[in-house]
Amino acid sequence: MQRHFNAFRDKSVKYNDYLHPLLIGDVELKNNIILGPMAGVSDLPFRLLCNEMGAGLVCMEMVSGKAITYNNKNTGMMMEIHPSERPVSLQLFGSEPEIMAEATRIISNRPYDILDINMGCPVPKVVSNGEGSALMKKPELIEKIVAAMVNETDRPVTVKIRKGFTESSVNAVECALAAEEGGASAVAVHGRTREQYYSGKADWNIIRRVKEAVRIPVIGNGDVVDGPSAKAIIEETGCDGVMIARAAEGNPWIFREVISYLETGEAVPRPSLKEMYETVIRHADLQLKYKGEYIGIREMRKHVAWYTTGLPGSAKFRAAINLMDDMDSLKKACAEIFKIES
């Protein structure tokens, strides 16, 4: 199988066919396992946890390029990062090259390592504006947007696309080539069409086709839920890196498990109830630190629901957690479901 390693060949670094450092532009990742951008999920607290679990790159939730130019207050809060989570990628969405270029200029002094362009979001309100996955209908516009941003920054610019907009208009290869022509340093490919949203099976064959067509690194995304599936997507597509998104919800440990599996063929044991509890509380503490108790606890509710999925009594617990609005109540409830003795 033909492989394309975009990493420095440092003899002190261990390489194998699956886990290896990855070079995106001039940014070297310690490994090629990446937290994908997720609206309302991959915020600062969650990214810090995934970084600690070994993710080679963490991607921020998408931010509107237009909102940046308007100096939107909420957007500014979403764009905060912590030095310890780097390298970090900021994902922008928008459909107007000049506005995306202006947004790039405005954030030129912020310490993001990589700038990513969202060309895969399937949400109707984004698509109806000609943004997100709607851009895949216009490969020529993809090239213009990428080029506009590349001309305004010395940081790598990457794109995230899908298989296509519909099954009858699969054009990921054409869109990836347009991004490369515009100067993109890497492309992430989700193996589903926009009309699929997140249903059905991801088509890894389209990732392989993109990999064969472009010279820049290709990140495979879709249906990677553990070590074996991460290994399989690399084997089947030849992709340079693996992006994990929804499978990390309530499961930041997936990064250390995947990394262990790719290194040794064996995943580290799943976390104990005690470790799960401690991680949930640390996550909640980070939410309060960066967002305050009112917003932090309310945003934490969905995370706690994901963390506790499958545990005895989790359905009843989720109903109760949605009524909680303070840290003490959350800690007490979590101690009970994770069976932590006081």
C-alpha cells in the first residue's frame, strides 16, 4: 500500500504504518489522531481533556467568518484557547472570499496553529446561506475562498469536506483538488454526503479516491469508534491521519485507546467508574472556570448524559440532570451513578 508520510524523519521518533507524527504545512503534530470540530461540543474544556488523552490536534467548534468581522461578543468567547491545548485548529465558515480573508486578517495575532474552513456542515440554516456543505456545489468557489485566506496568513489553511452534497453529486475529489489548487495544506474528508447527515455507513472508498488524487495530507473521518476501526480506515484508504468526532462525545479516553491500539495492537483498558467520575468532575470544573456556573452547568448536562450512557439507571439520571443548575447537585448525582463512596 502506498503511504504518504508528511512528517520529519527524526530517528528518535517511533514510526509505524498507522501512528506517526504528521506535518500540516509547517505545523508538526505529535501524532495523526485528531479531535474533529463539533458545534457545541469541542469547546475549550473538552479540547483540554482530549489533548490530555493524547490527541495530536484539537479542532475548535466552527465560528462564522462574518461574525468575526462584526466583532461579535459570543464569537469572541468561542475563540478563546489555552496554551496547553496546542496545536489547535480554528474552524471558520463562510461563503464570501473577501469576508473570509478579512476575518483571517482580524485574527492574525491570535495563537491558532491552523485555520480550517468548514465545507461539510449539513445544518439547514448554514446550507441555506450557501455555507458549509453547500460550498461543495461550487468547487470554483472553494478554490477562491482557500486562496483568499492563504493570501492573508502564514499559517496552514485546511478544509473539511464531505463525500458530496447528494449521492447523485459525489464530487469530493473535485473539491479536494480545488482546495489544493487554492493552497490548502490538508483536507479532511467525511465519508457521508450532506443528505445523509450522520446516518448510514460512511463511505471510506471516497477517502481513498481523494488520497490518490491530491498531494497534500488527507485526514479520514467517519465511523471511527475505536482502535480497530482507526486501523481499518488507514489500511483501506491510505489516509495520513484519522479524525474522531462524535465517538469522542462523553469519551475523551478514545484518543489514548486508539493511540495504544495503533502502537501495540492492544487498547488500554476502559476507564474505571472512579476515573470516569473524576473526569466528569474535572470537565465540569473546567466549564465553571471558563464559562461560569450558570452557563457551565447547563452546557455540561449533555456531556454528563453522554458520559453515563449505558450505566444502570442512566435514563432516569439524564432526566434528573437536566433540572440541575449548580455544581454541588451535579457532583452528588454523579457520585451516585458512578458509585463513588463519600
